Amino acid sequence: MVSDGAAVPKAIMVNDLHKSFGTLEVLKGVSLVAEKGDVVAIIGGSGSGKSTMLRCINFLETPSSGEISITGEVIEMKPDGSPHNQKQIEKMRSRVAMVFQSFNLWSHRTILENMIEVPVHVLKVPKAEAIAKARELLARVGLADKEDSYPAFLSGGQQQRAAIARALAVDPEVMLFDEPTSALDPELVGEVLGVIRDLAAEGRTMILVTHEMKFAREVANKIVYLYEGRIEEHGTPAEIFGAPKSERLKQFLQSVT
Amino acid sequence: METVIDALGLTDSFQLLSLSPPGWGMNLLRGLANSVKIAVGAYLLGLVIGLFGAYGKLNGGPITRDLLAIYTTVVRAVPELVLILILYFVGTDLINKASSALGYGRVEISGVAAGIGVLGVVQGAYATEILRGAIKAIPVGQIEAARAFGMPAMMMMRRVTIPAMLSFAIPGLANLWLIATKDTALLAVVGFSELTLETRQAASSTRAYMTFFLAAGGLYLIMTLISTFAFSRIEKWARRGERPMSGDAK
């Protein structure tokens, strides 16, 4: 973890972020700071805006207003919130890797091809180098023997581990996880959480939207509780789970455990 | 072999179809080659129009979408024969007018180019709809993943959208190709010597209608069989990432 020091830019800074879909305001001014090496878990009930908040960070949803900076670089926004600079956003996205609830591997490419797609074509890494690194990562997530398989032939847990490996292949500065275990059969959740736990242990900066409270408590060092588009409470896992202050958070924790 | 042909009383027919004069076989094959040339050209032109048309319909502004809607509706509503007559005569007339306005005088428009242009416009309207449907059938997550990893739009089209939609588009595109091969016959009305016109000329010169039209039918059939085989290979390749459904053979 990085000690205080103004010289080190925050890995992610979100300031007063608003997002509306038509007249529906989903995010009503949320802020978040992640230092390098932080693992931030965003929790909250369904419809609280947690996935939207995560997707705004890499502009998969265009924020309506607010400020986002990634490793100190402010992402330009127009007043109406539309992306100002597509090139800048594309460059930012290649440094911020995302893992989706439904894996979203490219179905017409093998696992290995999925892994090297972005390094080779977006980041222009030499192909041999990308393949070597992809194999290393696949071995790490326990899929060394699956590199020539197509995603549809893998179990959900294997697909999600491959998707995490694909995210790691771009050497991301920040990783975003959007409910990575919600689409998995219960017996497959453990293998995916195991991989994420290892990543947290090696000091990866991660933002994690999750329903797994036990897991959030164990791997995150910051917890953010969202309620109806606002941050109701935030703090360390001990504070949030051990001594929740707000009534809503108490109720939420009771309902999910 | 010859005795069998003789016994069946087909000697005359085979002489008529012989590749060297006085047989007309070479004329038929030349017509077939022209038909294939136009079909391939029109199909490729149609695919390009269709790809841009589909993108325009899905992502374009209101004016683009309206114009494309008019294009696909009109082209698919009017009988192809009528369209071919309109596009051929109006098209060549416009080009000539433009050319003489610029001081170049009349230009000779090659039949192949005109045929490709006219059929390509027709094919483009159908391809637009096939490709639009196929793009919409791609799971949104796959496009989203490409965006999330910072792929620029053109790369995304080339690396993700087109390959991912192929498996949805191939059956429709195979149909469209077969229609293209047969629509070339409509160009006979504007005097283009493709297979059907060559056949008619051979038949009326020799009065052997049955022989020549059956032969032409056979050539169209062979073209279709080869195409079907090729498309089933392409479809298999396009579906390489899909798990076979339990009911599928092998």
C-alpha cells in the first residue's frame, strides 16, 4: 500500500458523479478514491446504482456530470457528459481492464486468441510475446490445457477465470469487476473468488461490485455502500460490517447474511 | 459411352452441345462465365452496400436511417425485372448525360459493369437487412467487452462485429448468393449475353429448345450445388465457436 504523499497520483478518483437515464437519476453524486493497491468493494441492493457507477469509471456508461481521473489523468467531459475525446477514452480503457458478470469472452475466438486479442491489436505487443504471456497467465488461473478451446465449451467458472486472465493480459493499472460471480453456479463461485483473492494479495488495484459479503470483507480494504444512487456509508470492512452506523446498511447486511 | 448415347438417340444433341463449332457448347460456357462474373461482382458490391447500410440503420442519424429505409423498401418492393430495366436505362442515360455535360461525349458502358452495378444495388438492399439482423443478434456483451478494452470503432467492426455476426448471417447470405446467380438471367432483357441469352440464341438458331434449355438448367444446377457445398463449409467455419446442439448430426 502506498503511504500518504501528494506526489503519487490516486489510481482512481471519482468526484461528484451523476448519471441519469432519461429522467431517471441513477447516480446522485457519488465520489470514490482508490490509492494504488487498494481493493474497493461496492455493495448495495439491486437498483442502488453500483454497476452503473463501475461502468461510468471506464465510460461504458457516459456520466452525466462529475469528474473522473485515472492515475492522475482527468478524463475530459463535455457539459452534457458525453465523452469529449474518444481517443483519450480508448487509451484509458486499455489501462483499465474489466471483468463482466457474463464473462463476455469473444465466442468466435479460442481462449488463447481471446487473451492476445487486445495486447496484439490494441496495444501492439509482438505476437510471440503476447502468446508467451497469455500462456503464463492461463497456467496461473489453471486453464493451461484450455488454450485451444472455444469459450462455449468451458464451464462458467472456467470462462470467468479466462476472462480474468484476459484482463490481466493487458497489464492493467486498475481492474474493474462487475459482479464477477453472480452468473455462476454456487459450486463454481469458489474457484473464481480464489483467483481474485490472489490478485488482491499481490497488490492489484481493484474495484469490485459484489454480492459476496464475506468475500468483500475478506479481500477489500475499503467498502462503499450505495443506496439509491448515493453513498450511504463507507469505511474499512471492520467499520462497515462490524459497526454499521446507518439504519439502511444494518438492514441491508441483515438481509444478505 | 458412344454406343449408349447412340442407343438413346442423343447423338444429335451432343453434337449441338459440342464445345467446338458447329456445336454451341462454347457459347453456353461463355455465357456461364459472364453470369458468374456478374453474380460475384454484384454479390460483393451488395455485401459492401449491405454492411454500410446495416451500420447506417443501426447507428446512423435520423436522416441516414430514413434514406436507408426508403432504399430497402423500394428495392424490395419493386419487381427485380422492373428495377433492372429502370436502373439500366436510367443509369446509363445519367452517366451519358453527365459525361457529355463534362464534354467527354457518349461513353460505352460495359455490360458486365452495368450488370454488376444494377444487381449490386438490388442485392445491397437485401444484404442490408440480413446483416442488420445478424449484427443485432450478437450478444451485446461481446461488443461491450471490445469497447471496454479500448478497441477503436473500425477495429471493433473488423475484429469483433463482423466475425461474430457471420454465423447469424451465413444462411441468409447463402440464399442471397443463389438469388444473385439466378438474377443474372434477368439481364438477358437488356441484351447482356449471359447464360440465358446465349442459350436462347443457340436454341432459336438450331430449333433444339429442349436440348439447350435443359443444358442451361444443368449448368445452373451445378453452380448451385457447388455454392451450397462452399457455403456449408463456410458456415461450419463461422460456427466453430458454437457448441453443437444435442439434436444436431455428429
